[in-house]
Amino acid sequence: PQFSWVGIPNSSHRVEGCGDHELWLITFEFREEPSLEEKIDFYVKTLASIVGSEEEAKRRIYAVGGRLTRYTGFRAVMSEEMAYELEGYLL
């Protein structure tokens, strides 16, 4: 996705497992601070590139971090393969 600001992936961390899919935390640093709405749009479009659609990405994202959390990024339900594919897509 193209935005006027750039999200730089920091890392992906497995939070916990749940069957075939696990809970992952994908963190970012932003050169310029986008609005919360812009961040959510970025996260949805980024995850959609891996899961196939924005609707599916919205179903998988269960938390978004920002100024009031210890992380900037999103938490999503995905397989380990998806997490590493996403990490490779962003680098």
C-alpha cells in the first residue's frame, strides 16, 4: 500500500496458539505519525495482501495499538507461515 508516511515493520511476535492459527503481534514504526484511521486502513490493506481480501483482514485483526498502548501495530489471527510471509512482504 502507498501512503504519504511509511510504516516500517519492527517485528512479528507470536502471542499464543489456537489450533491451526495463532495470535500474532505485528509492530511498526512510522516516520510521520498517521491518524488512527490511517493506521487501521494501512493495517487492513497490508494484511489483505496476505489473506486475500480486506473483509478477511478485518475479521482477523482483533486489536490495534497506538499512543495509549505499549506497541504500535496490530494483533491478528494467522498462521506462522502467514506471519513470516507478511514480514517478507513488508521488508
